[in-house]
Amino acid sequence: MNEWKQQHEPRIPRVSQVHLEVGSFTCVEPDQLVFTWRVAVQNTWLDGAELVIEPVPLVGCCVRCNATYSPDPEQAYRSPCCQEPMEEIVSGRELRIRSVDYAFSDHPADALPAATPA
């Protein structure tokens, strides 16, 4: 996000939401990610911005019959049509920013969070 912010300098965007795609096969816990986000952005230019998690399901592709399917861990992620092991993942490993909802203030200093008194 800091690199993205630098592209807009000297203006500072006021971010309301960050939409993040999180695949179900990433080993990332969405609730933990949102908690960490809130702590990480406190007293920064992103303070108050909401992290919106958009889940992406795990989808595999059978290399034998070229069919896509939702792999089942109880079936060892095998293809339901021919029981071949899952060799190709179509989706489910994503962890990326899809979009950012933001606006610019007329005054760059207004986009910064208020300083916390010591």
C-alpha cells in the first residue's frame, strides 16, 4: 500500500476500503488477517480503512480429463471423475489486493490521521 501511495504523491489518498482476495488454499486465516490489519494501520495514513476479505475457493483441474472440480481433503484432493491426484490448481492460492476504495482530500495534510496526544 505504501508503494501505491507513493504513485499519488504529493497527494495522499484517503482510503475507506481495501479489497483483498484470499484463496482457501493459502493457509491465511481471514479473521487473523483483519485483526492484524487493524493493528498495523493504527496511527498511519490507512487508519480507519477497512480490510474486506473476498474468499476464493480452491478449484483443481484434472490433467487426465481436463475437468475442473472442488477438491475434497477427505478424498486426498483427488479428481472425483477418475481419482487422479490434483496436479493443477486453477484457483485458491490467491493473496492479492483486488481494489482500493479511496478519495483525495483538497488538502494533503487533511488526509493524514490526527496525531495522538502524548
